[in-house]
Amino acid sequence: MYKQLFFLFLILMVTPQISKAQKSDSPIWAKFNITRAITGNKDSSKELVRAGAYTAFYTKKNNDTLYMANVFSKRSSESYGPIDNIKIIRKSNGKEFKYEGVVFSFEWHYKNSYDDEQGVARVNVILVKDKPKGSAFAMKLLTEDNQFLEYEGEVEGVVNDRIFEYLEEKNHSAENL
């Protein structure tokens, strides 16, 4: 019996380390805890806060694509996928406005883990860098079936400067055509 308990203990100790190693293949460039949410015309803030909802922008190892995920951590579900057709609408370097930030749009090719639905959503984001308190992130999504979602959130940790560089590199605004 002691051997079985020892073996179980060993498995329980090793499993979290394996999970961490798998997650390290997807470095997060920005993570925002959702504090306010509108789904259609309904305030879904309480529901999403209870679900531990956050939005993350991340990359995968050996891949130059930026991904976005809306994660519902307490439900173990997420919507995730790559983004493309990035257009920078407005930038602030901290002189015109108090904080450095960017307003940008893109197409998000998402898949839901909870129902295997997939599609393309048009997304607009306001991303504020280094704002110490309050909303540092606002996002509006419109799916192919005209479902409208709106999220606001606060930054967790810091926003990786690489996300701003990536947006500049991939910008498809009219001025770059």
C-alpha cells in the first residue's frame, strides 16, 4: 500500500510540472482580466467574472503568428485562434494622451473548446500600456452570425513591448498599401 501511495504522490508532484512545461511553449504577451462584459444587449459581467474570464494575446513556439484567447478558467473552456489582417487605427506615444497605447482591428479565426464551433470574428481593441489602475483594455467583437460581444479589463502583470512591435510589422492600414 505504501508503494501505491508513493507512486500516487509522485504522479501528483510531476503532473503540474508537465503542465507548466507545455504552457511555456505559448508565451503570453498581454493578459487582461475581464471586469465588464456585454453579450448582445445583456450585461454578462458578473457571469464572466465568476468564470475567471480573461483575454490573452500569445505566440506559439517557432511560429510568427499572434493568437488571441478568451479563457474562462473556472469552466476550463476557451475560445482561441490566430489573428490576421491587423490594422492600426490610432497610436499614442504618451505625449498626446497620458498613456502609451494603440487602437487596432483584426480578424480572429476562433474555435470554441466547449462546443467546437469555429468562425471568424471582426475585432476592435483599445490597448493601453502601463496604465497603473482601471481599464487598460477594451474590446468589441462581431462574429459571422452577428453576435456582438464587448469586454473591458485590467492588465495582469505588464504588456510585453513585443506586441506593439508585432502590430507595427503586420499593420495593413491604408497608409502601408
